[in-house]
Amino acid sequence: MMKFFRAGFVENLPVALSVAAYGSVLGILAAQKGIAWPALMAMNLFLFAGSAQFVMVEMWVSPLPVVEITMAVLAINLRYLLIGASLHPVFKGKTPREKCLMMHLVADENWAMTMAAHQRGEASPLFLLGGGVCVCAFWCMGTLLGHGMGAVIESPEAYALDFAFIAVFTALAVSMWRGRQEVLPWLVAAACAVIAEKLLPGKWYIIIGGFSGALVPALLSSGETHEKKVVHDVR
């Protein structure tokens, strides 16, 4: 069984290095906001959501806007409802308790690697868990390293460190491209996200883009099923 855990850990090492890179950016920003490293580590372990943590640090002012931060984090992390649903085939046969324990260590990176492995018929819950442990470990190391560098580097963007976050998600998206059938969902998701970002406050564009992109194949599949049923009835 441990071979699946090791496989997930090893396969996630390349993306985990990128995770450490943009984790260091978060650490630098946290240090500049006056967030102590124990608080940063607690955030890493109990929240473990990179994009949400960036938003938390960005909103970290005195007095701390707890309600606003909570709502922003919830809005960003709603995408895990979609991620959890997509992992249903991987979690087949597992108890709700086992699913909850493993879902805590699900990040965008090890989810993407697990879904790619699932397409090859090589995924398992332990593969997902191994990837989650790998990503979490490198994330913690990166953020703590960045926190220590926070007093030295005043402008992360001057070293293009802020681009690491964008680069890793671009690489993950490209790796999941499956051909022309992906064009319409991706275009719809991108268009809806851009429109929502212009019209709505906060980070709702993440959720709207994700839901709209997921609805496209669902609607197309429903339409094809309906057409087949009509043809069958006519015959």
C-alpha cells in the first residue's frame, strides 16, 4: 500500500518545488505584515490553502477584519466542493471519516497530479495523500524560509517571485489539456471569470469561473442524452 503513497509523493516533487518558491513569497509578505512565524505555521497546517492564505495576509491589518477575512477565504475555497466531487472515483469505497482526513491535505497541485494519474488508471487515495504530504511539507519550508528573508527582501516583485504562483498553475492547467473538447469549457470559464472580476467585489470570480466551466460539459452531455432519447422514441 505504501508504494502508492511513495508514488504520489515522488510524482508531486516537481510541482512541490514551485510550491516552495511561491510559498517563500507568502512568507516574505507575512513577515512584512508583522505576522509571527508560529502564526504563519498554524495558518499553513490548519488552513493549507495557498491562494486563500495570500488573501488573508493581504487583508491582515489592525484591527483584524475577522469577518471579512473569513468570508473571503470561504469564497476562494468553495472551489474545493468541485474538487471533492471530482475525486469521487478515487475515494470509492472509503468511509466519510477517511475522506475528510485526506481532503484536508488536498491542494490544487496534488489534486491535478492525482486526476492525471486517474486518467492513466494509477490513482488511489494513498497516491493523493502522498502528494498532499509532499506539497504541504514544501509549502511549510518555503513559507518559513521566506519569513526569515522578509527583513532582507523588500520588493518580491523586483525578483519576479510573485510570478511563481501564476507559473505553477499555468503548468498544471496545460498538463490537464485533453484536446479540442476542452476549448469551449475553458473559454466559458475564462470569460465568466473575467466578467465577474470586473463586476463583483472580492474573489467570487474564482467560483463563478469554475462553476460556469464545469456546467458546459454537463449541459452538453445532457443535451446529447436528450437527443439520443428522442431518436430512440421516434424509432
